Amino acid sequence: MSGPTSQSLTGLEPLAESIAKPSRRSPASPVVMSWIVLLVSILYFGLPLVGTLIFSLRAQPFGEAYKMMVSDGQLFKDLGYSFVIAIITVLVSIGLLVPTAFWVRLRLPRLRPIIEFITLLPFVIPPIVLVYGLLSTFSGPPLALTGSNLGSDALLVCAYVVLSFPYMYRSIDAGLRVIDIRTLTEACQSLGAGWFTVLWRVILPNLRVAILSGAFLTLAIVVGEFTVAIFLARPMFATYLQLISQTQAYESAAVALMSFAITWAAMGVISLIGRGRQEKIIAGVH
Amino acid sequence: MTQTAQIGDARTAPQPGRRRFSGTVLGVAPFLLFAVLFLVLPTAYLFVGSLQTSTGQLTLDNFAHLTQPYTIAAYEASLEISLVTAILGGLFGFLLAYATIAGGLPKPIRGAIMTFSGVASNFAGGPLALAFIFTIGRAGFLTVFLRAIGLDPYGAGFTIYSKIGLEIVYLYFQLPLMVLIIAPAIDGLKKEWREASENLGASNVQYWRRVALPILLPSLLGSVILLFGNAFGAQATAFFLTGGFIPLVTILIGSQLSGDALGDKNLGYALAIGMVAIMGVTLVAYSYLTRLAERWQR
């Protein structure tokens, strides 16, 4: 500890130093370190956004890059298409996963590890591999889907539903854990309700919060997704950005910021929904 | 279990044995059918294709052909970039998470950092690549600024269209992902542990080396592995940034998809399956490590 420059008088200096150390460091320095870490992070995360903003504002005359946000019909068409696809994805995902998670918890607890494993598979099969497999499987007979626009749209939705599995299943399952589905189901059935009524009138409303956070995460992922959208060649927001990034530099900066704002809005809604609860927003579909 | 059995029985007469069980399984049939059609079947198609020659005979040659220089280079580049960004993202992400949760910063900052991490971990593909090009690209505002004060990064050999450039960009979603997944583990560090070790005379360094790090280690390793998988599977960001200039595995699969880059369909399938195998190993390691970590989070 004591370097060659400091003189050792008694041989106890290292000990004295190690005793003095904790009191010397606390309490101010960890907080200072935290602020430094925070400021460096803000720089790293802020600069690219600032850079994009500055670039988008360089277009002449001032604000020109943002003009197409009100004038470019294609942008609205593609953005609208992305949102429609995202909403259908969310609905299909809910329709598929809520009854499944409910049924597994109620009747088939032994199947749970298998279902959970399947919903985690999209983490193992990256989007590029999934789209590769989907295109290989569904571009020829007997299951030709890519021949028509409707078929391609269906394939796009199915791919996104698969990508939403990990997030949706986890939020739904977490939601089911905190409500007593067994008692609720028994109560409904003793009042004469069928399975559909149980799910639609009782389970679903109770899962509202859990489903909403998964839904908005899925929405953000689908609207900002690139790999599947581009390889299935659908007119998504991503395809639009790809196109204008090659021809209109300033405009692409403006659209990139817009995409960030959309994700931000979705996450804002999630944290509003999950306020007061320990909500984990974990994603990572690139 | 007995309770489970009673619910249906209230309405439908109990049916013994097999038939009743298969009826119950029908409840998850739509999900299973969907998963088989759009997840299992496509993967199986790639898998079977990877074991076939172009004429349909069974072979292992496709995997042997993965040892060609350019496929090896692709795997190496993917592994290197994933490893570097997983470790750096893990390190800086942990520092940021620890600073915001336990570092004595004002409370509201935590909520802001967590929400922002949710946004940034999803910010990938085109917009992310563009944002960095506008910032540290050849004409980016930071590059211009640095050049003006006499520090020209491009003069020093740096370029954003390189592995290092790509790593800097990847950290933008890797670091926040780390913040999100490590936060519960940091929350789980109990104050009592620090107090107990201080009472026993431990220094700050000793507390970290003997108490905090061993407890956090499985979570840290698990998170870094998840980050690795996250970067390994990424395609769009690299595609937008370099247009295929850096031949990652995902980029190679992409160009195989849009043309026949490898000149051999079945080799492309083998490339994809090799990728799934690596991702599978990372997920198994991750789930093992999180199970270890959960011991401390009760």
C-alpha cells in the first residue's frame, strides 16, 4: 500500500492506512462517483440524439426536413400500416396466450415448463433466422403464403406474434399469479358461466394491467422492427426509413427521431400503467 | 392437483383416464398449433435442409463447409463483437445501475433511467445506425467538433464503419439492457450485509470482494451472457450501418436471403442452424445462472 516514496517509520503504517481508508472515502466520494457515471452516461446517450436533431435542422430552409411529416402521404401510409399490423399482432397474441396461460395454470401445471420453453424460443431463434425459416417454408407449396399481399401480411403478423411470445407470456403469467384464478373460475362456473364467459368477463378484465404493459412493449417492438419487415418486403415504417435514408438524408434524421419518440411514448405509457408496481421492461429484439 | 380436478367436474361428468386428459390438452392446442406452424416448422425446415445436399441426400458436408474462410470470419466477427459489447455493456451497465439504485443519487433519477433504458434497449436498427452516423460519422457533428479542436478521429484511423464503430453503436442498446436486467439483483443486496461486514471491520474493498461480488456473480454472468445473445442475434443495426461491410453471421444470412450469397442454399441453412446452436447454449447458461442467482433474491 505505502509506495517507495513514503517513509516507513514503525512498520504499522499500512495497517493505519487501511483503518483510516473507509472513513476517508465515505460519505462523499461514492455520491460523486455516481454523478460522474450518470453524467458520462447522459453524454453517451444524449449526443447521438443531439447529433440527429442538429443534422435534421441543417436542411434549408429551416425546418424543411420536418415538412414531409405533414406532407408525405407515404410516411403516414406506412406508419399507419405498421400500427395496424402491431395492433393485430397484439390482439392475436392476447387471444392465443391468455387462454393458454390460464388453462395451463388451472388444469395443466405439468405442461408449464414446456409452454414456457416454447415462449422463450424466440430468444434462441433470432429474427433473421426466423424470417429465413418462414420464407423457406411458406414461399412454396404446400403452404405458399408469400404469393399474395394478404398472405404476406398474415405471415408478417405471425412472425411478430412469435416475437411477442416472451414478453406477452411473461406479463400474462405474472398477472395470473397474483389473482386467484381457481376461486374466480369456480365462482363463475357455479353461477353457470361457460369457459368463454369466464375468460372474457372475469379473467381478461383482471389481467388488464399485465396485458397492457406487454401490449405496449409489443407495439413498440413491431413498429420499430426492421429485419422481418424488410425481408418480407412489407410497406412498414422500417421499409420507409430504409428507402428515404438512401435518398433524403435530412428527412431520414427527422424520421429517426420520430421513431425514437414513438418508442419513448410506448415506454412512457408502460411506466404509467405499471406505476407503483415493480414492473420490469425487458426487451431486446433487434 | 385434487382441487384442479374438481373444477371441471362440477359441470361435466368425470370421465376416467385417457380421454379426459386428452380433452384437457385441447385447451392449449391452438397455441401449440401456432407455435408448430410458425416457430418449430420453419426452424425444422432449416435444420433438415442443413443436413441435405442440394439434391436431397443426407449429408453432414454443409457443416463441414462452415469451415471455409469467409464463414469462419463471419462467426469470428459476430462472436468478437458480441463478446466485447456484452462485457463492456455489462460493466458500464452495472456501474450505471448501481449508481442510480444504490449510489445516493436523488430518487426521481431512478425512474427516469429505468424508463429511458426501456426505450434505448429497444432503439435499434435504422434509426440507431443513422443517429450514430450523424454524430460520429465522417461528417457527424461530434467528428466536426473534435476536428475543430485538433483531435481528428478519422485522421487517427477511426471509422464508424468498422468493428469498433459497430461496437460503440451496439453499446447503445446493450448498456440499457444490462441496467434493466441487473437492477433486481442490485435491489436484492441487503443493507444488513454491508452493515454486518462493516461491524466486523471489513473495508469497502473487502465488502465488495468477499460479500457483494460473490452474491452478484451469477446475476452478472447471466446478464452478460444474455447481452451476448442479444448482440449475436442483431442484424438490422449492422446492416444499416455498414450495408454488409462487416460480414457478421446475421449479415451473411441476410444476403443469402436476398440473393444467393453463398452459392449454396443448404450451406445457408447450416449457417443459420449454427447460429441457433450458439444462441441455445447461451440461453441454457443464462437460465442456469439466474436459478443460482435467485437464491439471494428471496
